[in-house]
Amino acid sequence: MVARASARATCTMTWTAEAKMKSHNVGVAAEAFVAAQFARLGFDVSVQYGANQPEYDLIVARGDLLLKVSVKGSQDGSWGLTQSFLKKGKANYHDAIDTWLKRHGSKTVFCFVQFSDVPEDSVPRMYLATPSEVAIRLRETSGGRGDSILYERHQWTSRSRTAAGIVEEIPPNWKLSEARIHELLSK
């Protein structure tokens, strides 16, 4: 019995609130929080079977209305979205954004889940946006130069030639709420 108590104490002592999740854990946790939040708001939620299916992770529905939801989790304040579409040696962010945008259907929405600075006993911040809304935001980043990263909130430093002092921020109306879901369902 003493050995068990000692093992528990060791485990408790090694865990800290600052511990970072592995990327797999971020994805699993993000999807679980999103599914729970939609269910909490009275939506039917279908979770896709199998890992990394194309375009979406969940389907949410109310009556005949449905959305395909692609969940993106993060614990650093940003989400890398279009970097794989950049051509080697060329930083043409707008072309990469356009290529990324063409891969998403009209019933797909993104749910961005942010764990950065969220206590472990709290719900992460969640945002909903259409691919077109995300593409517009990405094109406007860095003073219109564009970027492959969507920032929750980021201020460019003097090291940026095109964007020094600019603050990038997710639009407040993207916050996951019942009103935002209905807005997206009606589009």
C-alpha cells in the first residue's frame, strides 16, 4: 500500500499545468471539445470513423440543415493552414491560399480550437469560419502580403518589413456560439 501512495505522489509531482500536449492529443482533445460544444447547443453530431478523412472531422445537423466541420486544434496561438501549398523557393502566399481554398466545399466550416493559456479545467476558445472567410483573413495578414498561418492574436514586430506594428486577430464574430452556427447554417 505504501508503494502505491508513493507512485501516485511521484506522478502528481511530475505533472505541471505548463505541460504541452503532443500534436495527436491536441487533435483528439480539440475534436472532443467541438463535438461536446455542438451537442451542448442541441445539435446532432456525427463523428467520422477513421483517422484523417478528407475535408471534415464531424458533421453537425439540426433538422435538414447540416455542416461538415473540419477541426483544427492548437496550443500556440496559431494554425498553419496553407504552407504545404507554397511552391519551393517562392513565398506566393496568395496562390497557396487560392489552392487551399479550392479544396473545400460550400458546406464545410472550420472550427479553430485554442488551448494556449487555457487552464486544464476550462473549455478552450473556439471559433467558426467558412473557408472563404479564412482565405480573406489569410490574404489580409502581414499588411496584405498574406501568410500561411492564421493567428488568434499576433502583433508584428519591427523585424517585419511589411507589417511592423500590425495586430492580426481573429474576428470577434467567429466565436463559436449558437448565433454563429445558425448564421453559417443559413448560408
